[in-house]
Amino acid sequence: MRAIAALLCAATVACSIPRLEDAPAVTNECASNVDCGASGVCIDAMCVATNAELPRVLLEIDAPYAADGQRLGAIVDLAAQGLSLEGDMPLGHVHELSLVPQVADVTASFVLESAFGGYTAMPVPFALELFPALDVTGIPLLPYAAESSEAPGATPSLRVPHGTYDIYARATLPEETPSECQIPPILLRSRVLASQSVDIQLAVKSSPTELTGSIDADLSDWTIALIDNQDGRLLSTPARLESEPSPVGSTTFSLYAWPEVFAPNSFDTVLKMTPPEEQRIQGKPTLLWKLEAIQPGSIPHVELKTLGLLDQPATLIEGSVIAPNGAGVPATVAIRSNSLDAEAGSIAAFQTIVVTDSDGWFSVKLRPGLYEVVAAPAAGSDLAITRTDWTIAVGDLGGGRSVELSLRPRLIGHATLESGLPALFTAVFAEPAATHATTYLEEEFDVRASPVASLGGSTDTDASGYFELPIDPGQFDFSLRPDPGSRLPWLVRPRVAVSDAGPYAADLGDITITHPVVLHGAIAAPDGPPIAHGAVRIWLAPSTDVGAAAPAAVLLAETHTDDAGAFSLLLPSGVSE
């Protein structure tokens, strides 16, 4: 009933208060402290919060740094700058910050000092990537990358902010290089770069270790590689499998990685076998093993079994996507295995994406097992992304399956200011919430990760501050974002759960945009010039002691520096779940 009343109210009020396109619909103004109530003070004709609960705040800088196109992408923990955004400040939470991010000029060399492949004491052409190593997830940082030229002795060079990085180096040899001469990548974790000049010398004194093995199936033309389970980076030379002539069929393989990859407690490594595209279309799964489960000893040799999984014939499954009224709906359908029988210590994973015809029909070849099926209608549809489970049995006839889409639920609520006035005509956003840190196996093949992401959405509040946003089921970071000229902060609610239990299953109720916490700042380069026209973002990060399943950081505000490198940000005084 409250949702219906909100809609009726919108219908009767919206026409009487026209929105002015050249001015904010709501503003934060005051003449004295009385206008700000008990939670704020009046500073420069604007109410400012006197209490804040922002325990760990990170400032992100993403700015052009030099005329040659280099960029500066730094993360600054405000607590490390002596700035706290917690507790009572009777005179108002107004803070000043001056930043001069320190940078390191990085050069690197990659030299093999062993006799492997005839490269003795020779510099190797390579690509270098430096990945910022953060203790939080959800902040999309790009790696710094450079590549050595073909000139003898040439080395890549980079300019990066001081910090902790994962260093990844990959040899860039010609495609025709024989497999026995390929050089494995190098991954060095959590290396601190905190000097003005840093020379990364990758002088490899050992030879790569050869991993040999066999598998009890004909996997001709499949590829095999060792993958770092922490982030999915390649740790070995890739190899193409070749079958041995045998009555029962078997496949041998050989690949190379550095000795550290096989050392105990060094890397969490996954052995991955991938079918060629034409076999994947026919339902062949990707095979994965945790290396520690299949190579318990020190000898780098493995004997793998598929338990006949690949011998099971795939069934041609005919399916359809339909609306609640039974009409066919064109959609994109993602299918991923939840469970396929395989050897202990391994995962047999299959995933594919198909597009239906205009009447909602599709076909796909699947082997026996359990599958998650996710159907996504076209953008702008009133129908929601819908998930269901399929069981494919041995001898399955393959017909009669459908995915019935439900209507998109509505995310509703009523927004006000601390004065009690409605937050009218204010932008509303719901964006898919970032997940906590996951392993490669969890992210790529676990049922908890969806192959088709729930979509977010945006709308505006009406003249009474009510909003109604059609959205897919899922978990979202919700925010109200007043016009920058309003002098109001965002309102942020992270990880709002939206279910498909009913049309108005997600009701945020009455929510209030707080008085702002004010942050004024200036950013300059180490050699003096201001860093102009750079993006500045503020993130609220979870505390560092809540374990591996900590939620991701959430965005609180963003702006750009001006010509003088200065910026001002208005932050919410707190964030509630």
C-alpha cells in the first residue's frame, strides 16, 4: 500500500513543481547553526556534519602525469596522512589535505644466466607488468605496463607511485620459437617500490623445471598450462597436447615453469587443460587440477585420470526462454557446470553462452551433470535475469526444457534531507556490488559466480522524494547523487540485496541524505607542477582485520582537480548497511 501511495503522490505533485534544468532541485543552505539542527553547523552558508563515522577512507588519484601520456594511479590511505574522519567535531568536519605522491622511475632487465635453451647470459626481450597489491578489493586499478624493444640490451621503463606491487614478466619470443626454448613467465609478489629510482634485475640463475605427465584420454590439440590460483596469471610455458598411439588412448604432455612454482608453500597452482573451440562447442569441458593434489611428492610428474568423463556422449538439449504468459523471449543464455564427475582433486568445468532465436529457442550440447542456467533478456526489458538449475542424466532425451523469466522487481524508497524536506529530482543509482577477493577457481568456475551479471540501473526521485527502480535480482551498491551544485553529499548504501520474492521486495523505506563531511585538497607532482584535471575518488574500505571474505570497498564521492591541482569533495558522514 505504501508503494501505491507513493505513486499516487508522485502523480499529483510532480506537475506542480517543475524542475529547473539550470539549477539544483535541492540545495544545502543555511544562515546560522539553527538551520542545521543538532547534527551540523553552518559554515560558509552550508551545513556541515559535526559527527562522522568513516573508519577507513582511501583516496584514489587517476591523472595524466606527463606530456608523453604517462598516468599516475595512486591509492592514499587518509589515516596514513594523519587525517581521521571519525568522531565528534563540534566546529564541523572540514579537512584540508595536501598531497605530493612520490614516484619511482623503474627500469628492468631479464637475463638468463643458466644454459637453458641456449640463452646463456643473454638479455631476453620481455613485457613487464606491475600490479598494485592492495589489501582491499573493488577498486579497479590497471597495471603499469611496458615492453622492451628489439634493440640489443633495451629495457622497459616505467614511472609508478611508491607502493607494493606484484611484478610479472613475460618473455616476448617469436611465435616460431620451439617449445623447448620457450621461457616461462616470472611472478614476484608484494615487492615494495619506495625509492626514486628502482632497477628490477630479473637475473635467473636456474633452469626451468619440466613437468611431465599423461592423461587417460585422447586430448589431441588441447592446450595445457599452469595457472596461479590467486589471480589467474600464467605460470608456465603453454603446451599443445599430443596423443600416444595406444589401443586405449592416452595423451602425454610436457611444460616448463620455474622451480619456485613447484616448491611447497610457494604458489597455489592450478593445472588447466582446455579443449579446442570446435570440441568445446560439442560439450567438452575444461579440466582443472590443484597441483598439490596430484603431485604430492617432489618429482614433477603427474598421472591424471578422467574416470571416463570425456567418453560420455553429449546430449543435444533443446530449450526455450519464455515470459510469464508463455510467449517466447529472445535472450542470451549462459550455461555453466555445477558438478561433473571427475577424479578426486580435480574440477571438470564447462561453460558456454548461446543466443536464442527471435522466438526464444536455443540448442546446446551438454554432458551428464548439474548445470546452472542463466537467461538474460535484452537491455530495457521489464523481465529480469533469471537463474535455474538443470540436471542432465545419462541417456537424457534432451527436450522439453524452458527458462521462465520473471518480472523485474522494484527497488523503492523515500529520500529526504536532514531538514526533513524531500530530496526531489535527485539521481538514483544501483550498481552491481563488487565481490570479495576470490581465487581463480572460484571466480571462473564456482557456482557462486554468475556468468551473466545482474544489471544495475538508474532513475530520479520524484517531486516528493520517492523513487522506483526496476532492477534484476542480486546485490547492489545503492547511491543517491545530488547535483554537484547542491552542496550535498551522496547517500550510499552498499550491498543492498534485491530478491525476486515480489514486485516490491526491496524497500529501503525512509532514507536521509546527511550533512556533508568536507574535504579540500591539492595534488602536486614531485617536481612541483600541479596535477591538473585528474580524477579523484574516495572509497570506504572494510577494516583490514575482518578476514579473506571481507566485502569490497564502496565509492563515496568523485570529482576532478582544477588547473591548480585543487579539489573539494563532500562526503556522507556515514554509511549504513
